[in-house]
Amino acid sequence: MPYSHYNRLTALDTTFLDLESDGVHMHVGSVATFEPGPLATPDGGIDFEQILTLAETGLRRAPRFRQKLDTTPITGHPVWIDDDRFNLHYHIRHTALPLPGDERRLKRLAGRIMSQKLDRSKPMWELWFVEGLEGGRFAVISKVHHCLIDGISGVELLAAFMGPDANYRPVETHHTWRPRSRPSPLELLGGELRHRIGTPGRLLSNAFRSLEHPVDGIDSAVKTATGFVEGLGKALAPASETPLNVPIGPYRRFDWTRFDLDVVKEVKAKLGGTINDVVLVCVSGAVRRFLQQQGTSTRDIDFRVFIPVSTRTEDERGTLGNKVSMLVASLPVDEHDPKQRVDRVIAETRNLKNSRQAEGTQVLEELSDWTSTSLITGMSRLAAARRSYNMVVTNVPGPGFPVFLNGAHMLESYPLVPLFENQALGTALLSYNGALHWGFNADWEAMPDLHTFVADIEEEFEGLRKL
């Protein structure tokens, strides 16, 4: 079947490709554990053939995962084309932990897998099925390049493979996948030209629609421009230098913890704000402890976190790629009083919601998509080089009910966010089935005591409960 549409990467997707370097691996991931259920085999392993069959069914819902990168002539813009040598056994991998199969060994394996770059000559994803966990459980370690998915689309992709009860099975089809022939250079160039010609029309269409309500349109334009200027100002003004902001290498550590979501909601209800505010207060306190342990003064420090915010509309549900904007929040790590930290975080996030930083970022993405992706890539590199933020904290909502993989119950899932240049620690969260799962991705050399930071997060939350 010939190509029916143009598989062009957006400016933001391309940026995640361009930002990769020797020490920066731009893949997102997770570590999930399962009770094997009907996937269990008599020897204590899992039925891998069932998993391969399930993967074939799931890939029919997500054809992008059988595609690899190519580029358009002249402009060199990346596009997706079908991989005519796609091999499922390369991407779905089967391994086991050495005895006793404890959490420490699983974390070490996850860190080693996340230390390895994805091969750009193939579809850029891997799923590792890991046997041998204590209690007969198994794990799934996922690794997907950030140009393919963001947090929300990753959760939606998960839903394509899993169901809400133990009897759920994806509907199998007998359709045999056949790769489409590679588009010719002329076809690729034609698609690129059509996109660039059509983008100004879409922008003008939005402008004309705003003229139907000129007062609202002008107000929105002013706020969006203000947001753009605010975002630019954040990118140009460096945050404080900390031991978390050092050149990073290629090796990773991965650690995690989990909180009862009902208890988090109780804390939120008593202290005010949102669940995300509770998260940021915990991070503020843990960073404060970490800096003091490193001998770094927290007095008058300007510590900022980068918070990705989804801009995915209802019409875009189920699509891959990245639909996020960027917010930068200053955390009160200089504050010794926990209650004051709570109040300052709530005030900061309220100001962010009114700042229009997110709309300003979207304007930058649209301009980059029309002209050159080097615009947003350059801004991203500038933000990292000038240390406009100290770390990433991202929180993704997941299903509030248990899900099953061919009858195997998913017990927990810890997400991973990539590290950017000079960022030795990144924090990602996923809410699932009554629990808030924290995943901590860190540079191996800069964060040898990552477990201590995780313990500090837990102690900070216990302190909030006592408030």
C-alpha cells in the first residue's frame, strides 16, 4: 500500500533527536512489575510466545513502531518510513535476573539498559521482559525515544496492549503487515513543500477566527506574547549553580518509590493546593537536604524545575509524538519551614497558571515547524547551556484501576524521564491504581547516593503528613 499521508516529525520531536549527545540519551521509559497469572510456565518463567503474539496484535494499532527515520532532500527534515527489515525479536527482548531477583538487581538492570542509546537505523524502541523476580513476578522495562512519544501518549499506548480485567484480550486480526515501499526523494520533498506552504495558511486561519471576537483575540495575543517573553527571559537568566548541574556521562542509575494516593490526597486537602503541589514541596525539601549534605549553601538560592505540560487535545488522543509545552517554576529550597514551603509552592504554581508561558512555547514550536527546527533546538540548547532550570519534574496521570497484560496483573509502574545537558537528576511520576509512583533517573557518577535522595523524598512526605 503506498503512503497515504506525510509522516513528518514535528519541530519538538526533531528537537529531541537533535539534543542527543554522548552523555544525553533522549529516551523515555518505565519499569513495571507483574504477577504472571496465565503467563506463568511450569518452570517458573513466563510464556514468551504469548507475549510475541500479543505484541503483533498491539503493533497493528501503532504502526509508527514499525517505522524508522529517513530525511527529506535539501531540507534534511526527519520523516518516518516503514522499516522493510523490521524484526520483532530485536525489539521484544527476554532475559532474567540473577538470584535472588530482588529490587536492587532490577534497578541495576534498568540503569544499565537506560545507559544504552537506541539504534537510529531501526525503529527506536525496546521492551525487555525480565523473569526471576522475587515471589514469581516478572518485570517489563520499556525504552522509547522521546521523538516517538511523550508521557500522555505513552500511557495511551499502554492501553492498546492492556485491558481493565484479567479476561481482557486484544482483538486479533489475521492481517499480515507488509512494509510500504520507500517514498522517492521527489515524494519526500513534495510532502515537505506542501507542509511549509500550508502552515502559514493555518496560522492565518487562526488569526481570522480571532477577528470574529476582536477583543478576546487581542487579549489572547497580548497574553501569548507576554508568555513568550517570560519564557525567553527564563531561558536567558541562569538559575543557581548546584551539584546537580554538572557535565554528565553516558551511564545511569534508576531508583523509585511509591506513595498511597489516598494519603497524598489527604495531605493535599489539609494543606491546600494540588497533588502536583505536594510533589513539588517534597522535591523542594529533598533538594534542600541534598544540597546541605553536599556542603552547598541554600541561602538565597534560585532553584528551578522544568515542568512539561500536556497540550494534547481530545482530537489528538491516541496519537504519538510530543504535545507538550514548558513551564519553569522556582522552588523554595532556601526555606527551612515546611509550612512556608507549602505556601510558597502553591503561590508559585498559581502564578505559573496565569503566566501564559505554555502558550508562548507553542508559538515558538509553530514558528520552528514552519521555518527551521533549529530555532526551537537552539532555544533548548541555550536553556540548558545557560542553566535556565536545574532539573525536570514531570507528573503523568495513569489509570486509576488495575490493568492486565493477557491476564497478568500490573502491580506498579515507575516512569523515567531523560536527562538533559548538565542535568544529573530527573524525576517522573505516574499515578496508577491508587498509588503515586516516583521514578528517579540519575547520572551514575554525579549521583552515587541516589538512594539517599529517594529516602529524603519519603521523609519529606512523612513530614507533610505530620503538619
